[in-house]
Amino acid sequence: MEQTRINELKAIAAQIRLKILEGTHAASSGHPGGSLSIADILSYLYFEEMNVDPTNPKWDGRDRLVLSK
């Protein structure tokens, strides 16, 4: 993977982390630690590995990711 793409994925992960903090702050509740720590992995999976089509979220051929603690 090219360094440019790695930097793009790092930026996406940073945006995800910001949204996590905004969401937990707005809710005045939550435990953001687990979510913050997996942002890099989720960014890579969603934008590089998974077969998804944001314009067609009900596509039968899409990959699904189940996260569970």
C-alpha cells in the first residue's frame, strides 16, 4: 500500500475518533476507549478490504462486520 493511501486512512481514523468523542460528549455517557482503539482497524477494513456500496446498503453481496466484546 502506498504511503499516500496510508495517510488517507490515518486521516479517516482521526475523523472517526473525533465523531466518537463528539457522540459520547453529546450523550453525556459512554465508554469511548474501546471505540477509539479500534478506529484504525475499522478504517482499513471498511475502506480497503470489505465489499460495501454506501449507495446501496441493502446489497445482498455486501460484507458484514459484527463487533462484539
